[in-house]
Amino acid sequence: MPMIFCKGYLRLIVSNCLILSVILLAGCGSLTALTSGKKGDNLPAKEVKSLPWEVYLKNKERSGATDDTIGHPLRSYWSYDITSIFNILPFYPMQNSSPAVVDDTAYIGSTDRIFYALDLQNRKALWKFNTTGAVESSPAVFSGRVYFGTNDGIFYCLDARNGKEIWRFNIRTEIISAPLIADGRVYFTSVDDRLYALDAATGEKVWHYSRTYVKGKMIKRQYASPAYFNSRIYMLFSDGYLVSLNALSGKEMWKKIIDEKSSVYSRSTPTIDGSMLYIINGERMLVVLDPENGNEKWRFDTTQTVDFAIKKNMVLLMHPEGQIFAVNKVTGETIWRRKVSNGKPVSAIVAGSYLIVASNHTSVPFDIELLATTSGYVDMFELNTGELVWTTDTYSAVATTPVAAYNKLLFANNKGKLYVYKGKE
């Protein structure tokens, strides 16, 4: 409860009840001490932004940043089980589908072969859709439709309002990438290194691009998704090549070897920020390319990186051992350096004036691997100073990327629990 609110009430009653005024003043003081945040948390109404998160990493450019105003501190708002409560396996399958949030509805898939639409305002399930394969693909929501793929090779288009199937396209191989929609088409990749462009309205194939594929050859199961900028598609394939394609024709514009060492545990999805394309190479260095021709402009070679986020003139680098570096993207100068509360970073986004980082910490009792357990954590840092302002334990490993929309923070753990936190209003 902000101090201004309490004072307003005191002015109304002070002339009638001095004792009650004193009580209210004491109460107001204690509440302010508990909930006071950083400068800028109590924003004027005209500065408050309530925005959706329509696709993996927020937009077609995969920026991973939103201007959505998320208040501090956060409070637990809701949780929902997207997998069966009863698990007979000795481990939990990774839940890799990150939610999309549009009109205060969260859309997310699970390894239990169910796709969900969840009403965040009323905290209930709107509808469920049974798929024929596990859903590791993060969905995209566009123009009243939701798009995603499954592990048995089926790409779905559903009505976002009621979950009814509009069309499906079968490619007969795993789809774990997150689709994007642009130019009336939906783009996604399969694990056999093919990139598809389908008509978003009808599901008809427009074109597909394929890297050299040899039957029987071992292919890395890579969680990479295409990015879009200026009528180009950019995709890092499992053979280590970053390829730029004409989005309309599928024609190859250029290609560049990026990941010769096949680093499995680094983010493989590129980000385009203006005239800069950011991608992590095989040495876990963040490389900056010209999206027009693929020429390297520079690289951040002072630290290894497993994920990154960009906000205006700042690049935020997640070191594999837990450090976070905020770097000026023009000069390369370090602005601040911090460490996650526990474990090693998995993913990061920027929401308003905060950096949000998911990390995992593994404990191995008596050095016995069979007894190992992993807990996930989500931290919230003040963007300009790096101060840790909030953290929470997810009680299981986190494989998804957090999502911020409508003053809410969403993420799922590997036990199949989707958590929703709400910011101070």
C-alpha cells in the first residue's frame, strides 16, 4: 500500500478522530517499509505499459526484451500443473515449451501431449487440446491463432479462442523449434535441419530449405529457432552454419560457420537488434555480425556466454559459471558485474527496468550421480545497477525461458508446474 494512498485517507479523518489517525499512520509506515521499491516503481499511469508476449523471446527478432511494466516486488499469483501429478519415471522430462501470453491468456504445451490455454485473470484453464506427440515447441500467437509443433512431426494451427484445430501439417520428424509469423507465413525448423515456410492461413507449404542431410548421420538435437528481420530469415543449423534466407523465396543469401565445436549448452537462437545480429559461437563467445552479409563486426571475447539479453545500449552476458556481465554494446566497457543467487544461468530476458534470469543448481550427495537433484531459481536484477531485488526457488530444474506480460512473470519447471507471479501495481 503506497504512502500517498494512506495519507489521502488521513486527511479525510484527521479532524474527526486523532486516535485513529495515529493508528493509521503507524500502519502506513510499516506497510511502506515492507513494500517500498526502487525509484521508478510507482510510475504515473501514462507510463505504465501492459504488453503481450506473442512468441518465443518476445518478437520475430528474438530480442528477449519487453517494455512491459513489471512492478517490484513480485508476489505469488497462481500455479498450474501442465503434466500429470503422478510420474512413474525415475526422472522428470524437460519442459521446454515457454508460454506465449496474449490478452491475459497463457498458451503452453507439455510433454504429456497436451496443449493448454490458461485464463490468467480468472486463474483457470480455458481449454485443452490433445496432441499426438509431446510438445517442446514454444508457441506463437498471431491474429487469433496459435501455432506450435510436436515431437512426432505435426505442426498445428489452432483457434486461440476455443482450441479447435484449423489445420495441421505433417513433416514426420521432430519439431522442437519455436515458430514465427511474418509476411502471412509461419516459419519453423525440424531436427533434421529443414526450415519450412507455410501459408499461415491455410497451412500449405510455400517452400522449404534443407542443409546437407545424410541418412543415418547423427544430428545434434538442437533447441534453435529462426529469427526474422527485413524480409530475411536467420537460422543456426546443427552443422554449425548460420544461414540467411530470403523469407519470400527461401533463396540462400549467405551462410557462415559459427559453431564448429557444437556447443550443446549455449543458446542457439540469433537476435537481430537494428543493424546487428548477435549469435553465440562454438567457443561460447557472443559474436556480432552484419545481418546483410554475415560479415563479423566484433565479438565479446572477454567472457564465455550461455545466454544473453539486449536493452538499448546494454548487452547482458550470462557466464556458464553464474556470473552476469552488463556491457556497453558500443564500447565493450563493463558497466556492472553480478552473480545469480544459485547455480548456473539457463536463460535471461529483460522486462521494463529489470533483468530476469533463470538458473539451475545441481547437488550431488556423497558424489553419487544417481542421488543428484537439481533446483531452479529465478532472479530479478535492477537493470541499471545490477542490484538483486527479488528471487524465488522453482523446486525443480528450469528448462524454459521466463516470460513477462501484463505485469506478470511466468515460467515452468521440469516437474510440470507453471508458476505465475504478479508485480506490484
